[in-house]
Amino acid sequence: MIFLGLSILSSSAIYIIFKCLDRFNISTFNVIVINYFIATLLGLIITDMHISNFAVYKHGWFPYSIIIGILFISMFVIIAKSSQIVGIAITTISNKMSVIIPIVVSIIIDPKDVLTNLKVAGIIMAISAVFLSVYKKRKKQFDARNIYLPVILFLGMGLIDSFVKYAQQYHVSDKWLPLFSVTLFAMSAITGVLVKVIKNSSFKELLNPQVLFWGFLLGISNYGSLYFIIKALNYKSNTGNTIDGSVIFGINNLGIIAFSVFVGYLIFKERFLKINWVGIILSFITIYILSKV
């Protein structure tokens, strides 16, 4: 469970960093671009050069690393646009509810991930806890024609975790995990650079000390979130026992929400509705139930 805990902490740190960027009015996209370069560099440091030989195209996980890498940075752009147009509340709910997709995919592709009554109850509770925890009253109405944004976000975030699960299930052992992550984050970095070129955006902004500092922190957190979730999915105990992917995704998502909410409450003085606290309490109950599956 230690890898799952580290994944929750790493992913929660991403949301905390984005909160800080908003608070200090720092360019989010530039920090995102730097973050992917940092994550790529970190992966190169961890990768065994003698094992990899950089012949990444020969590996079965290579196409998935490209897809996930492009989806990563694309979803960041969608999150920003959706937050501005349809509101943060709907955007957050769409983002978090996407956990349904990898849970279903894990059950379908993993023969060891068998549905039980307890697991079904836990998954239903997890979905309910996610919705209750992130629910916020909308302060403004939005044009129904823009509903495509949260829909794309829901599908995109769900596909990212689903592709991660599929790649882990069939191709990414612990041996190849560092090289897989290098390729994935390098693709995100290249995509970010191409976006700046297309938008004719200044590259000098990337050298801003604040951008570099927050990009460094975000890169470490981003790398950790991917690295540790795959380590958790790959984990086998001394007795050969594993944790089902559907359970891991459920606990991971709930843990991120619970931790982020408490940090927001204690550090950023955010205020939450009673329904949010009900969701948090339900999250802890659900995490306990899922951990016993």
C-alpha cells in the first residue's frame, strides 16, 4: 500500500501546486511545459541506460506512451478552458467522475479483477463520495452548447488512466517503467513546445525564475503520480497477492480528494458545503471497505 500512498501524495501535490499558481497569478501553461521537461529528465536519471538503449519504438508500450503523453497536456488545456467557460464546479466533477472509466476497463481486461458484491458496493460508494466531495453550487449559468468541454474532459481523463492500466497490464513491468515514463513525458514536452510555436508564444517566459521553480516542483509531483500508480498496479506481496486495479483506482481517486480537501481547508482557508464533508467521511469509509476487498 506504500506505493498507493505515495501516488496519492504526488497527485495531491499537483492540485496544491495549481492552487498556488492561481494564487500567485503565474502562467499555468508555461509551468506545465517546464514540468514535462523536468519529469522527462527525472525519468532519464532513474532509467538504466544499459537496459534501455533508447530503442523505445521496439517496445509494445511505445504507442501508448505517445497517446498518453499527448492526452496529458491536452487535458490540462481542456481543464483550463472548461473552468473558464462552464465553471470550476462542473469541470471538477467531470474530472473526478472519470474514475468510472478505468475502473470498468480494469475489470474487463484483468482476469484477476473479479466483481464481488463487496467490490460493487465499494465502487458505488466511491462514485457517490467523489460527487459529494467535489460538488459546488454553480455561480453562473453556462450555454448548453459548451457541454462538450466537460464531456471531453470526462472521456479524456478516463482514457488516460485506462491506457495506463492497459499498458501496465500487458507491457510495462517495473523494469521498463522508467523508460516508459521518459517517453510519455517527453511526448508531452514536445507537444507543449509545438503549442507555443503554433501560438507564437515567447519562449523567454519559460526562463522566468518563478516558472522554473514551480515547474520543477510540478515535474517531480507529476512523475511521482504516474510512477507510483504503476508501481501500485504492478505490486505483488511476498505471498504473491496483488490489489485489483479497480480497487487501486478507486482508493487513489478518493485519497486525492480527501487529502486535497483537508489541505485546502487548513492552508488555503477554503470553505466547503456540508454535502462536501459528507462526501469526505464517505470517502474514508469507502477506502476502508475497498482495502478489505
